[in-house]
Amino acid sequence: MASERTNNENYTRPIRRVLVGLLVLVLLAVFLVWRIDSPRVERFRAQVIDTIMPSFGWALAPVTAFGNMVDDFQGYAKLYEQNQELRRELQQMKAWKEAALQLEQRNAKLLDLNKVRLDPKLTHVTGVVLADSGSPFRQSVLVNVGARDGVQDGWATMDGIGLVGRISGVGSETSRVILLTDSNSAIPVTIQPSGQRALMRGENSAAPLIEYLENPELVRPGDRVVTSGDGGVFPASLLVGQVVQGADRRLRVRLAADYERLEFLRVLRSRPTRVIDEDSALILPVAPAVTEAEPEEATESEESEAGDG
């Protein structure tokens, strides 16, 4: 084995030397040809380049393909960055759109509040609904107006359409509103056009019950329900809703206020009705005052008449 390896090295070593020598000679010749300035040499160089370069395209193909791949990868990276930036901008636009829609809805509700026609004698203050402080047994909301705004217990509250409830509990900066649907809510109402008076009582449901009707046969579903003003609980003629017939065949009220989207409430500054509790008296016209000069003049006239007689 060792002798065979030695023989192979003896044969290949001269061949390597010859090849290295030829390579050096070729490189030296190429160097000299490219360095010599001569028309013949120039023509020779041109012929060599024209001969070699067309057939050398296959060697440049991998390099060109690799360069194209690098360019494509850089373009893909730029596209990815642009796509991510567009996604972020789209998310921001969605957030802006949602904010714009919420502002539009609030603006519409405020415009609805301004469209409600009330008694000119009634002034109001508008508050924002902060939270739902109700429970399964009590239905109420909180508004951001309180004693500092002059709010008092018992005042009526409305949304953009109809009556919502009454103030029950006033703090310095907030107030609690008991809704008409609360089981503790009972208000006197008038049903139009029949003019029937009744009591609307909450049952913790969406449709309060109508009770104590004078003539139920005169009331029809669809009749308008407004406050009667009896008892001084609420001002008269505030819209409450419409009469409907429930599944239990009892008359109820479909409330005009949108209880699903209570955002703004108008608190009516109602003044209590003056109660006359003084004793009555007969008012007579004031008699003219009698002066002392008038009797003296009458006496003198009588004496003169007696002297003439």
C-alpha cells in the first residue's frame, strides 16, 4: 500500500509542476497582451473578447439570478413594511371613524333634546348619564348634575322624546334618577284623546302598567299618554308614551323615551304649586274716608236755612 502511494506521488508531482508552469505562462501572456499598446494587439483583444463573452453568459447567469433574488427580497421587505404601516393607519382610521360616529350620535341626541317643545315657564339643565346604578329590583341611572346646578328631589327628567323618570337623591355633583320602569314609580297620567285619568305604575319591565282607569272601554291601543300634573308630581302634558295591550291582556304603556341609549337627560326645573291654606274672607270695596270739615259745613248750612225761615 505504501509503495503504491509513493508511485502515484512520483507520477502526479511532475504533472502538477507542468500545469502550474503552463498556468503561469498563460497568465503572463494575458498580462503582456493586455498591457501592450499596439493596433494588432488591440484587434486581437477585441476578437478574444467577442469570442469569449457570448459563450460566457452561462457563467454570469447565476450571478444575475442571485442579484435579482436580492433585489426581490429587498422589494418584499419594503412591501412588508408598507403593508404594516397601512395596517396601522387603517386601525387609526377605524378608531377615528368610531369616535366620529359616537360624536355624531351624541350630536343627534342633543339636537333631539333641542327639538322637544316644553312649557316656556319650565327651565331645564342638561346632564350626561354616567352609569346605570340600578339592579334587578331597582332601576335608576346617575347623571352629572347635582346640588351645585340647583337640582332638587322630585324634578322630572326627559330624553330627546319623552319622560324618563324623576330625581331621587341629589349629591353635590351627581344625582340619581328613578326610571319610570322602577317598581317604586307611580305617576298620574292622562290618556288622550279620551281624557281618561289613570295611574301608571312601574313593574321593573319595559312596559309599565296602567291602573285605576275611570272608563277602560274608552281607551284604545295607540292612544297618547301624557302626565296629568295631579298631585304636583310632574308638570302636566309631558309625553310619556302610547297605550299597548300586553300579553296578559292588560293595558300598558310603551314608553316614548329610548331607555336602551340614555346618554343625555334634561332635568326640568319645576316649581312647586302654591297651596292656599289661609282662611277665606269677603273682600269689600274700600269706602271713601269722611273728613271732619264736612259735618261743620252741613251744620252751618242748616243754621242759615233756619235764619231765613
